[in-house]
Amino acid sequence: MTPKALHDFLLSLPATTHTVQWGDDHVYKVGGKMFAVTGVENAVHRISFKAGPDSFDILTRADGIVPAPYLARALWVQVQKPRALSDREMKAYLTRAHGIVAAGLTKKARTQLGLA
């Protein structure tokens, strides 16, 4: 998935906002809580995202995917190799990351964002 296609997909998820933080990292949030971060490190595009407990275990066993630096204890993974996941798999995991974070918002926040 190209960086532009990834960006467009992430912004297509309900109530998603995008900011640039920590230099040039692109942070995608729902309800003010981040669910995905993209950036370039050593000329390689990388993405980190929130995972569920089972997905975290499965993903971190795959070649090219590691526990995300600084965020692994919160069950985040980092995809370090662009082809570690197919486009379809990437979209499914990102949709799930969005859902996990959205589910953690208050009912009032979900209602205000149109997610309830």
C-alpha cells in the first residue's frame, strides 16, 4: 500500500483526525486518541497501530513486524517491512485498531462523533 493510499484509507475511517507530531510522524486519532502512526525511518515507510491481545501475539511473530517502540505495553505493533501484510490485511488491522480505540471512548464521546 502506498503512503498516499494508506493516508487516504485511514482518513476514510469514521471520525478520524490527522496531525503531524514528534517531528514528521503522521498521527491518526479517533476522539483525540491515537490508533495509528506513520513515518519514515531510514528511508523506509513504517506504520504502528493498536492491536488486540490475540492480534498482537500473531503479528509480532510475523517477519517484518515487531512490538512498537514505547507503545508495546499498550499492545501496539510496528510494521517495518512494507510487504509484511497484504493491503487487505493492513486495512483489516487498521479498521480493527480504529474500532478498539473508539470502543474505549466514553459513550458520550462516541455519540458526539457518530460512532454509537
